Amino acid sequence: MIILAYLGPLALIPFLVEKDDAEVQWHSKHGLVLFAAEIVLWIFITIGNLAVTAIFPPLGCITLILCLLLGLALLAFHILCMVKGNQGERLKVPTLSDFADKF
């Protein structure tokens, strides 16, 4: 269930099914907040990429490469969260973890 907690919208499954397990609840809340933060981030990046491409088209290729690298970094972060969760550890993201702990 901790693996599902970091797979975007699939984090709803452990959040709704495992009400008794505090550890799974913690990871699923953090996975949902992380997913929401990534959606907001991608919206801003897409708007910025469109603006940069409209102003100076050659930079669009560079921003596209940066977006791909950011996507790979986020994938690596999700894998790291899954591995830590399976080992019984918690990986806290300063602002996002504080927000997720409020629920």
C-alpha cells in the first residue's frame, strides 16, 4: 500500500482502504499532497514554457529539455519515497510535509 501512496491519484486507494494503519495513512496523505504540488508545478512550467517559446522560439527547446530533466528528477524522488516507506522510514519535504500533517 505504501507503493501506491506515491503513484499519483492511486494514493486514494490506501488512503480510503487502510484507515487503521497510521503509517500507510501518513504516506498516502503525503503522496496526495505531493501529487497536487506536482500538478501546480507542471501548470506553471507549461505556462512559462509557452511564454518563453512565444518570445524566443530557440529557447523552447532548452526549456523542453529542462522539463524532461525535472520529470526524471520527480520520478527519482517518487522512487526514493517508495523505498524509504518500504524500509519503515519517512522522507519529509519541508513545506509539503507540514501541509500534509494538517489533515
